[in-house]
Amino acid sequence: MNRFTKRLAGVLAALSFAIMLAVGYFGEALPDSFYVSGDGYPDIGAFFEITAPSDGYTDAVAAASSDPALNSRGTIKLMGLIPVKDAEIKHTDAPLLIPGGSPIGIKLLTDGVIVVSTQEVKGGGNPAEEAGIKAGDCILEANGETLTSSERLAEIIMNSHGEKINLRVRRDGREFDAAVTPKFSEAEGTFKAGLWIKDSSAGVGTLTYIDPESGSFGALGHPISDADTQKILPLGSGEIVDVTITGCESGTSGCPGELFGTFLSGLAAGSIRRNCEQGIFGSLNYISRRTEAMPIAFKTEVETGPATILTTVNGSNPEEYDIVIEKLSLSDAADTKNIIIKVTDPELLCLTGGIVQGMSGSPIIQNGKIVGAVTHVFVSDPTMGYGIFIENMLKAGGSLQ
């Protein structure tokens, strides 16, 4: 009997430890807040349930259930029994958005000058490295002058006569001062600082949505980053322009495909005001395509199963193609990879092989609602890719609080 009791105690201790680990893990992984249309609590899956908190906060919950404009609070429970964490429940009507799918050309000028890499000046060492400058740094000023182009910094370096240049640098959100002393390059016959720099970026992507009330837009579902440093480019100014897709390189395993487009002349279609993890956001100058607005689905409403994407692989008019949503992640840590999708449409597979570069931002539609946007392709399998919840894009763009 004593042996049985010890074994039982050991099993119970192990079970308690496993539960503690699960509660800790899911407490970190699950969001701190959820949106829901109307009253009640959202459904967050088979293993979890949100119930009224057991700490006397029920008055606010009751008030919220009769007035959807108010927020409430609930307790997330594992298997409906084990409390994991409290979460804020935000009661709001689902926004109505015009779905995108049309191609856009993106022109972005950086805030300052971006250091792509540093290198040695032949016979003179590496002045940039000696000054503590690294790839990914953003040089904001040179000798007190605000920098707006890489050409201007190159001019200051060439005319330095080897004298020290005082720089103001931003790295990972922190600004500091550095001093670089250019060296004379015999090979090039001028002074060099060992810097490879850039001040702009351009490319083709896909419009995700338009807010018909404000004229604001969201696109891409991921940031515009430097290809060499993989860091988000700091936005100085930017614009989107209309594009016609002229060709496509199909994707294959190990080699992502790409859409090719021509920027159309004329006025910019809109201005970019933010470049962040969840995409680019801004205001349109005009709406060239009149499409009926549709509601969004909050992330707890999205389901695995059939869906479609709106995208353009030829010309400038979006078409709807079949996909399957295979997996979902409610975790905030998933960021721009909340949804795993698989292209099943025979026509799209024939045209592109699946998801290709340039399709980022293509809206995902399910049950008559915008649920997200395509963000990445699986390099090993171009028929598969990631998507971001539309809710996350709207929060980043300032349309949801």
C-alpha cells in the first residue's frame, strides 16, 4: 500500500508539473486580448475556453454583454477547467474593407542612409569598421548636415581630404555619435570610408485592402527590408503607383518564382506613411477600382479548410483562386506567419507554380470575409505559404485599437 501511495504521489507530482509547464507556455503564447463582434466570448479552439473571470469582475462583463461598445474581461481555461490567463475581450463591429489583389509598385526613400556593408579601402584599412559602424546602421547626419541621399554622403567623404567626419547614427532604435576618418584609395583616386550605402528601395507587391471611409490602405503583410541586412528600412517617404504585370517566373522547389511588372506613368496612387513588420500602410490619392466592401473576420473566426486568394498574375485585374487553410496560430509571436495555406487552384498552379514573389499582400477570403493576406512562400514547396491575420494588419495600420 505504501509503495502504491508513493507511486501515485509521483504520478500526481509529474502531472502537476506538466500542467504548470503547459499553463506557463500557453500563458505566453496566447494573446492578451481578443476582438469579437457583438457580445459573448470568442471561440479559441477545442482545447481552450474563455469564461467569465472568477474574481468579482462579472459586473463589467454583464455590462459589456448588453452594450457591445464596451470591453470586458475573461479567463482562458485549458480544457475548460484549468485557468491559464486573463484576457481582454474587445467588443466591436467588424470593419468593412474593399479587398485588394491588384498589383502595386512601391517606391521608398529611407530616413537617412543605410549601411549595406563595410569593406577595406585598399592600402588604408577599414575606416567605417574602425569608427564602430556596422551593416544595418542608419547614418542620419554628417558634420551636422541631415542626410537625404547616399550621393550626398559620398560627396562629403570624397571632399573630406582625409579629415574626420562626425556622424549621427541610429542602430536598433538607439542613436549615437561616431567619427570616421576617410582614407585615400590609390585604386580609385579619391577618399573612401569603406561604406556600401543605399537610400531607397523599389519593387512590386500586392494591395491588401482599402478602407472606404478613410481612403487608407494596407499592403504586403510584411515589411520592406534590406535584402543584405534583413533589417526593416526606416521610412523617410514613399509612394505606391499602379502596375501592370507583364510576366512571371514560376516557382519550383528551392527556387521561389517572381512576378514582373511595369510601373505605369502618371500620378502616384498613394503615399506610404508606415513600414513595419505587418506591412506598409498609407493613404490613397484615388480609388481606381470600384469593388464592394466586405467585412473582415477576426482571427478567432478563421477556420482551417477551403478559402480563396485575390491576386493578379497578368495585367492589372485581380482574379480569385482556390486555396486551403491548413493551419492557424493565434499566438502573437507568430506575427506575420499566422496562417499556413496551400494553393489548390489548377489554373494558378499552371501559371505560377503556386505562390511567387510579388504576390505578398494578396487578400485571403473565407466565408465572404477578408481573413488575412499572403506573406511568404515555402522555398521548399511553392504551393505552400504563410499568411497574416487581417486583424493584425489593421492593428498595425491604426484601424483597430
